[in-house]
Amino acid sequence: RLSCIRNNVWLACCGVVSAGLAVLSSFGLMLFCGVPFVVTVANAPFLILGVGVDDMFIMIASWEQSLRRKAKSDVKLLLAETYTEAALSVTITTLTDVLAFFIGTWTAFPSVRSFCLYTGTAFVFCYVYTLTFFGAIIVLNHKREQANRHWLTCRKSSQPETTEPESEHPTSMFFKKYYGPFLTNTWTKLLVVLLYGAYLGVSIYGCTQIREGIDLRNLASDDSYVIPYYDDDDKYFSEYGPRVMVVITESVDYWNATVRLGIENCTQNLE
């Protein structure tokens, strides 16, 4: 916004701070619990930032809609209505993300398991901070606007007070007046169902073509010494199958010919 009163720069910054707090809290909790920190976990903040900013936009949009409908209402009623509209969407998003990452903790790869634990926990904290910390920031920002204070200095502004609520955003108007009616048209709904059926069929076919496994060379950087090793291993030793090792965990009398014969017979049976 160009208005020095209704500019929401600090509100947006606090939304990013909320995501940052979620990352710090989750990392601190996981490290306190002794969960190993691996390099892949360093990617988690970017995922949390994406979800946190998305939740921030949902909260702000719901707040402005509530403000547009009930501009003269008490702040508590405005915030209650905001949560009524935004909390369900934010909760469903968080639940699906948390479920996806916590399912990932069942993997056999310790690095992936750590990544999923850190990220899933961060999503939980992001949800908590969005509904507590960021909700409070929205109210404080609203009180600043009501007091006609500058967005940066918080000093009383010489700009005249605006009592009328802002007009609806052009994007909202587009979806409300054009896209919504178009999507609810009978022929459009039929087309959407057909497209979804085609998408579902292709997805099911794709699932049948998935091969389980992972190429370890893809986990290393391109200039790593591991790459030539895996290339040579695949070129010269792939036809022999996996190497099998047998360990005898008990004390064995190797001087006894009968015992040695038993070990030899065991080796032949394994072969």
C-alpha cells in the first residue's frame, strides 16, 4: 500500500519472524531430545517459511474480510471471526504436512528420518505461532492504524484519518465475480470431472510403473570421489549381486577337525 498508515510492511516481516521462531523452537527441541542434526535438515527452514508465509496470507485476508464486513466491531469480535474463517484452512494444511513428514520417519535412512522429525515438528510450532504470535501482531497493527500512526515510526501521522474500510482487492473481485461463476457452470463442472478422471487414471498408471529403490550416486555431489567408485562398482561388479558376510558369534574350537568340517559344510550350504 502507498498509504503511510495502512502499509503492512511490519506485518509481513512479523509473518516471516513467526516462521523463524518455529524453526528455532523445533530445532532446539529436537537437539535437546538428542535427535541427530544432519545436513539435509538445513533445507527445512525453506519449507517452513513457505508454509508460514502461506498461513500469514490466509490470516491477513480473513482479517481484512472481517474488517470490511464489521468495521465498527470490537477487536475481539473481529479476531474471533478471523479465526473462524482462517483457522480451519490453516489447521488442515498443517495436519496434512505434519502427517506426511511423520510418516517419513518410518524410513530406514537415518538422515531422512532426522529430516522428517525436524521438519514435522517445525510445522507444529509454525501452526502454534501463527495462531498465537501472529494473531497478536495483527491486533497490534490494527490498533496502530486506528490511532493513525505511521507504519515505520509509529508517530502520529499528519495524514487524515480514514474511517471507511478499504475497497475489495482486484484479485478477490476477479475470483468472486468471474472465476467463481465460471467454475460453477454446469458444463465447466462436467469438464472438471472429466479432467480429474483423466488425471486419476494417469496417476494410477504412474504408480504401477514406480520402481522402489535409490541410486546412491545421486546422493553425492557431482565432483565427489564417490561417483567414480559407484560407476566402477556398477560396471564391473553388478552382475555378482550383493556381498554376503557370515559372522560366528560364539567361541569355536578351530583346532578340532570336526568343527572345521562343520564350518566348511556351513559355507558350502550358504554358497
